[in-house]
Amino acid sequence: MKAVFLRNRSGATAVEFAMVAPLVLYSVVALLDVSRYVMTSQALEAGVDRAARVAMVSSADSAAEATEDSLRAVVLEYAFSPDAAPSVSAVWDDGGAKAVGSTVTITATQGFTTFAPYLDGVLGTIEQSRSTVVIS
């Protein structure tokens, strides 16, 4: 009876699948998380770049002066997140006078929540900054 049981291989495939399936599933979830992270980072970078362009041509002398709120709105048009909206700040080096020739630093920071709990330490906060924009 013992010899018959040892030769029976009918459940081998199920056992192998049970051993490999969690690894494959974790790999797929990790790939999705990394893809979402890169996509969110790229969208945030595009929003900061667009806000920098708006700030470049919007001096205090122009018809539509750039404010921190208007630049935040530009970043939010590009950035998307199922978790929360990014925090956006704009700082002018001349104390907010926004004169021609001054620079503005636009910083956007966004938290990122992963599907896989083991990636929380690897994929965290996304920060995009553009600091060398000269107002013309």
C-alpha cells in the first residue's frame, strides 16, 4: 500500500502551482505598483514643467500675473492621483515681487500608496522641483 501511495503523482501539479502562484502574483502586483509610480511621477513632472513655463512669462508687469494658486491649478491639471492631490508651492527669490529677471522655484510633492505592502519602503513620496526658471 505504501509503494502505491509513493508512486502516485496526480497532485504534483497542484502542489507546484501552490508553491509558484504567490510569487507570480506578488511579481505582477509589484510591476503594477512600479508602473503606477512612474506614471504618477511623470504626470507630476509634466505639471511642474508646465507651471514653470506659465511662471516664466507671467511677471508682475504682464496682464496675467502668476500666483501660487494659479501655478497650483496648472500642476493639478496634469497631476492625477487616486490617493490625494499633490501639495504645490511656488517661491519667488525676490520676495514675491515677481520682477523680470527673478527666479521662481516650483515644488510639487505627492504621497504614493502601493498595493503591495512590501513596497511601501521602496516607493514613497514623489517630489518634483523646477528651480531655475527666470521670469522674462
